[in-house]
Amino acid sequence: MLTATMLEDWRHAPGFDEAAFSEVHESGAQVVSIRMNPAKWKDSSGLSFPLGEKVPWNSYGFYLEQRPFFTFEPWLHAGVFYVQEASSMFLETAIRQTVDLSVPVMALDGCAAPGGKSTLIQSLLPPKSVLVSNEVIRNRATILEENLIKWGSPNSIVTSSDPREFAPLGPVFDLLVVDAPCSGSGLFRRDPDAAEGWSRDLVKLCSQRQQRILADYWQALKPGGILIYSTCSYSVEEDEAIADWIMESWDAVSLPLDIPEHWNIVTSQSSRFHAWGYRFYPDRLMGEGLFLAAFRKEDGEGKPPRPGKPKWEPIPARKQQGLKRWIADDWQTNFVTLNQSVIAWHSELEEMLMRLGNVYVRQAGLLMGKLAGEELIPETALALNQQRATSLPQLSFDWEQALRYLRKEEIPWSGSEKGWYLATFAGQSLGWLKLLGNRTNNYYPKEWRILKSS
């Protein structure tokens, strides 16, 4: 519930219309939106619901007329779409207008869980790019890792370190995205209970935390690199005031974006340095509260620190031939072993890993599986990856079979040869099954399984 203190705090925010804002919050209206994965989505045959209007500021975002029970959508588990708040999808517009996507990009998503912005960034990056997605809270990093595996790009590294661990790396990133922890007021319409924890003291605390996060990450951004800063807060202290702080602290250039008027996004400028910002209000458009600002780094010198020693071992050439049948023919990759697992990655990702120093790496590249003698025991990450070979044998499931598979139940099957099979639904892979004659082994990860039966 909105309080007088909240409204007083937001009243001086650019574009804030108190009457209209209060009315839309009191209405209880909800907006549901999803973003499709361009690497996997070709048609909508595997969805139980129709796609509605396009989200105007995103190439693959769609509104839905009502919220389906997403848990029972096999394509969600296959990484064909991601449930994301529509305003957050504006990140695509900001990246396309500020970053050169015609060359490989080294990108860092600095506050990455649960993965909405990281999966969006992955869909934009050109070949040979690398995305490092960092989440300091370890249990949230687990969710991030799962969502990135399902999205299926092999160019990602998932880390879980405090931002201060990135400061010593030196300038290694072309793009830095910081969707900073904030007081959360932009999501109060969607989650009214969250408003109970709001206070001016929280806003002040969040502002201080945002400055510390930015100060640590800024040192890892290359000169000429792009910072995109965002919050889901209406408070000027977390938005335009932070933009001023960035301009005051470093040699940064504020970057204006070309925004069509009919999108109804409010363009703002900070009070001291007139930095450009973009505000989303739910009474003006179909989306929740968001603030976003883009900057180019002008300062900074020096080279990144010398790469460390690798913690992985190359796989001998004689074993590589058997691994190549599992991946796409046109993917130029290196095969290595790390912690007894087989991993495939391109050379740019390997170089980034060697530069990450003391940053804690949870996952990197394409986790293929483990070798048992000469046989690969494949991981679910391989089944879901965009670089998996298309010639591998498959079992095509209907809706009920797919849900049984996702609950990690046994799937009766006969008439096929023994061996490894991709479990698929409507042309999309869900994971692995192994046929053993009169029975099957379901290799879907236990920690990902659907717990609800109906």
C-alpha cells in the first residue's frame, strides 16, 4: 500500500503524476510479459497460450492477456522463453544504441540474478563475445546458473564474488550492466507486500550501496566502454542523483538515447550535470517502474594484469574426435577437463577466465559431461545448448510425457535402440534419457524437477 511518505519522496521525481500513479496502483491491474529466445524460437507451436502485443522496445518481448501457469510450460524449461517484466526489456534498446555489436564484446552483468538481463544480453552479443554474469549471493547465483544453462549460449561465465574482486582486474570489459540493488518501489504494483519494507533510510542505504558497487566495477571497464545503470526505484536519490555522482566521480560522458514519443517513457536530466535518464511509470505505459541511464567511460589507463595459470587441462587429440560428434560441426572450440568434467569453450572465453584472478567462477562455457573410459556421460547443459549437434537421436514427447519427464519420472518407451536420446517437446530439447531395453533412465537434474503434480 502506498503511503504519504512514499508519495512525498517521489513527488519531485521527473514525470511523476501522483493522481494517475496512485490510481493505477489502486486498480490492482497486472501486466504479464515474456521474452522469446531468438536462438531457439521459430514458431509458437509449443506454447499453450497466444502471444499478445509486442513490447515496443524489445525485439522478442510480448505481452500476454493473462498469466498462464508457467511451471507447466515445457518450453520455459527448454529455455525457449523467459518470463520478464516488460520495462526491464528496455535494456536491449540501450545496448543497441550505445554498443558496437559488429565486433566481439566482453560484457559484465554485475548484479545478474536471477538472469533476465543476462539472457537478454546473451541474445544480442555477436560471435566470439563473452558474458560474465556475477551474483554475490551464492544461492541466487544457483538460480542464475540454471537460467543461463537453459538459455543455451556457450559464451557465458557465471561468477559469485563481491564486486571489489573485479577492481584489480583492470580494464577488461567493453560493456558493464549494473541493475543495482535498490529500494524496489518500481515493483510495488506487482508486489504490494514489498512496500511494507520501504523507508527513506532504506533509500539512503541503497544509494550508498549502489555507489560502492559502481566504484568497484568501474575499474574493470575499458576506456571507451559503456556502463548501463538501472534500478527499479522511483527515488531520485537512487536514480538521477547516482547519475550525477558518476559524472562527478569519473570522466564519464552521459549518452542520450533515441526514444519514440509514443513509447511514453519519461526522459529526465540530473540536476547538476544534466545526465540523461529514462523513467518508466505504470500509469504511462505497460510495464513497472524502471530508471535507466547510459554512460561512456573516457578515463582510465594501463593494461589488464597478466593472465594467471590455467586450472584446466587440454583433452588429448585422440579423445577429442569422439567428443566432436556431440557438438555442431561449424563451432570452433577447445575441449578441456576441469574438476573431472569435460568442457567446451572458444579461445576468447578461455582468455577471459585466465584474467579473472581471484573472482570465484561457478560455471564457464559448455559443460558437456564426464568421461567414463571413452564414453561421454552427457550433462543436461549439453542437451540445452545452442551448439549441440542437431544429428543426435531424439525422442519426441507429447505434453503429458514432457511434464512427466520434467518431474523426473520414468517414461515408458519401446521400439528404439539402446543408448542416449534427447528428450524433446515440440522440437525443443529438455534433457537426456537413456534407453536400456525394457526401461529408461531419466537424467533430468533432480534440483530442477517440477514438484507439482497438477
